[in-house]
Amino acid sequence: MDLSLSWTLRPSRSTPTQTPGAEAIIRFTGQTAFIPGVWVGVELEDSSGKNDGSVQGVRYFECPLGHGMFVRPASLKVLAGQPAPFLTPAKKKAAPE
């Protein structure tokens, strides 16, 4: 089963195509092929982004063209939407005797 979580976030500093305070949803976290290190792929509410979730032919997540952007984790501030607690398996019912 695939499980994906998203948080609403705000970049904490300006980037060339983004103004401080714009909100986005995290769609990807991890290593990328375009530059070493950990990156966070976000989907922006508007089209001020740089991509559609893919960079140099590698797809990391999907969003409309111009709504995707990759930023370093340190440049983000979580605003809301804390992740749901992990689900625990349901207990099995005792077999009738």
C-alpha cells in the first residue's frame, strides 16, 4: 500500500521566482539526480514555479506546468497539516469456541 503525506508550507526566504509567504504542498523529499543533497519538491498554488515536478527528464512528482519547484529543506517553514499518526494493525477477533 502506498501512503503519501502532504504538509502546507511557506518558503522562509525569497527565491528568484517565489515571494516570501507563498504557500505550497510538499510532493517529494529526497535525493535528486540534478544536484547532490536532499531536496524538497513542492507544488505551488500559482504558476510562479519552475517545472511540473520533473527536472532534466526525471519525474519526481506530478503537478501542472509552472507549479513545481525544488527547494532546500532549510528554506521551508511548516504552517499546518501535521502528518496523521501511523495506523496500527487492527487486533484479530478471537475465534468463536
